[in-house]
Amino acid sequence: MLVMMRRTHSPEELQALLDTIEKLGYTAHVLPGEHSLAVGITGNHSSEDREKLNQMPGVREVIPVSSPYKLAGRSFHPEDTIFQVGDATFGGNHFVVMGGPCAVETEEQTVRLAHAVKAGGAQILRGGAYKPRTSPYAFQGLGIDGLKILATARAETGLPVITEALDLPSLDAVYEYADIIQIGTRNMQNFALLKAASQLDKPVLLKRGLSATIDEWLMAAEYLLAGGNERVILCERGLRHYDPHTRNLLDLGAVLAVRKLSHLPIVIDPSHSLGHKSMVVPASRAAVAIGAHGLLVDVHDRPQEALCDGPQAISPEMFSAMVQTLRRIEAALLS
């Protein structure tokens, strides 16, 4: 439900409403607006409770909301969510570029690439310390040592860090070292992990599952918002499909759908979705043109030596040229 307050409502009337909502066993979310104030209510609603709230002093109207993702949807939050991480602004008309190696390999490699992507225009440094791999014999990441390396790279470059948490123990470690916590595609519906991340005071980037619908994706984001974490970034990273010419199916249409359905910022990962460096730059151009809020890109200067996903990593030179082009497209769209 969404309770619209009268413009003339008093603080006492608002508090009485909030107390009543709590007594009914629901959760209230105060939503200040430009011209009026609303209160969103999550939980199971009965028509009798709705009528009771409708009769309370200061209430103008009670509106039923049928969307299952009330907090992630625009019914409760019509305006875009916008927030800062370092010098990067997520949401609205802003476009954020996150770049770096798929995996942290050594301190020298990570710091070297951190300087390279910063010089090329990156605002956030990406790098995996924990690597969920299809094969148990593939490189699994350096773990806590990788997180410490990312912290060193941040100290040397000033770039905030985004890296993935795989489970509850790694979530605690990632929280200590990272500026943005990534929940990967394989964990999109790891509800215990989502609930734990919802309690944290750092932004969470939530990747879409390999076979997830947009509604399932937004419901996963709802777990984060319902727990109190309002800084959520959605990331489209490709769906499982049958064609061998791309690693996954990059769903750019999802950007359009999410922009309509949700107020949350949405970025794309062209590297993991397509799997070939030759496709990353054109897909990134399409992303900014279609209205995405940013990119998460693999960058490596020695891809033949990379311990993880070398074929999809673009060079620092390609990255720098790409960012310059993206900024021109962004400026043209805003003019």
C-alpha cells in the first residue's frame, strides 16, 4: 500500500499513522516528495486495514500497490535513486565507468592496471579476490590476500574498489576492504547472502542471474532494499543461450525495461556477457546510448598471461579510447 498524506498533515498525524502501521504488523517507509509526503507499507495487506488507514487524520488517499517489488519499483520511489561512491555518481543522467582485471593476480599486476585504468578514465577499480569458477580446478582467486592487494591499489590511485563476495564469511572480508560489494550472477538468489548484505552500510552491485527474468532480478534487489540498504546497483551481465558466437546473450532491452520499472541505477558488464574483447567496445557504446548508468569492464595489458578470462579483457589503450568515445556520446545525449 501507498498512503498519500495531505499537504496540511501535522507531525503528530504522521506519527500516529506510523504507530498504527507498526501495530498492524507492517513496515512503514516514509517517502518525502517534492510537493507531498507518502508512506509506503510493505507486508501482507487486508482491505479492512486499508480502510482503517484511509480514515486516519492527515491521510489523503490509500493506494493499493500490486507490484511484488514495491521498494525496487517506481510506485514507492518515482524518482531515480542517485548516490555517490568516491567521485562517481550512480543514477540519474550520470554514467560511471568501472574497470580493472577480472582477477587479482599479484600486487604488481593489480597496482599497474589500477594506474592504467585511472589514467584511461575509470572512476571505480574492479578486481576479483574471490572467483566463482565453473571448474573446481580453475583459479579461484587469492581471497583475503587479494582484498589486501586491492586496498593497496586504492591507496595508490584513490580509486574506490568493487569486488565480489561469494558467501557469508567472504562478505565480512569484502565489507572490510571494498567500497562496493558485488553479488555475482550465481548468487543472485542466495537469499541468506542478500539478507546479510542488506544490513550493511556499503553499496551493493547485484548481477542478474544467468537464467533470471527481470522480475526475479528485481525481487532479489527487493531483499536488499527491504533489509535497509538503499544503495543498490543492478548489473546486466548476459543470459545463458544456445549460440556459440557470444559467451552469453547481452540483454540491452533489460536496460530499457528496468529504467521503466525501477528507480535503481543499472549498469552492464559487456566483458562477461560477450566473452570477446572485440565486442566489448561496440556493446559499451550501445549501453550509454540506450540509457545504462555505467559499465563494468575487464582490462588487462597482458591477457595471454591472465589467470582468468583473458580473451574478454581489453587493453588499457582500448579502454582509454573507449571511455573518450563514451563521454562524447554521453555529452551528445545530454545536450
